[in-house]
Amino acid sequence: MSDESRTPIQGPVVEEQIEFTLVELSRAVGADEEQITALIVEGVIEPLASTGTGEPLASADMGTGAPRSTRMNPSQQVAARAQWRFSGSALRRARLAFSLARDLEVNPPGVALALDLIDEIGALRAMLHRMGR
């Protein structure tokens, strides 16, 4: 392939170690905070644990999936949202999710299903690659 036929790709490189706040993620994706929160509720993306471990929080920890008796009130949810941090992979997933929703008019549960299937295909391909096939 000659150098003349190559087209440079432009864009920011986002490393896994970079963390975004909810506001930063919203701006990077071009969506409002409520749209990002809808992705979290659907399980498309998850905030990282506030302990600095880099592990995702469980939905129940965010007040979105906990039993009614342990759910956060609205002011607690706002305070919790201010503490949320997201990884570079959450940025990629959120961008893909909004792309699917916008371009293919897929609703949030459909986006979650599509991303789960994309992840599964990737895992199966990696397994085939490891097996040498």
C-alpha cells in the first residue's frame, strides 16, 4: 500500500486510566446527563467504584436497582451522581450506544441488548483466536 492511499485518522486517544465525571462524559458524548443516566439504568455503562479500585459499581449501589426500602431519595441521587466516575471504555460504549440510538433508532433496552451481543461476539472471536481457528 502506498503512502498516498493512506488516510490519517484523527481523534483523541482515550486511555482506560482516564476517568470522567458525569458532566465530562455527557459533554464528550454530546448527550445530557439524564440520557447518560438512562444508559446506566439499562446497564449499558456503569460508574466506577468511588474507592479508586476501577471496578464498576453494582446498580443497587447507585440507587437505581435497589429494593424500594433502600433506594436513594432524589437529593441523595444528585449527590451520588456528582461522585460518579467513568472509564475510557464507558466513553466508547456510550458513544456507540448513542450512535445506535440515533442512526438505527434503537430504544435504550435495544441498545443494551445490541451492546451485550457485540460484547459476546467479541469474546467468542477472542476465544476462537486463542484456539488457533
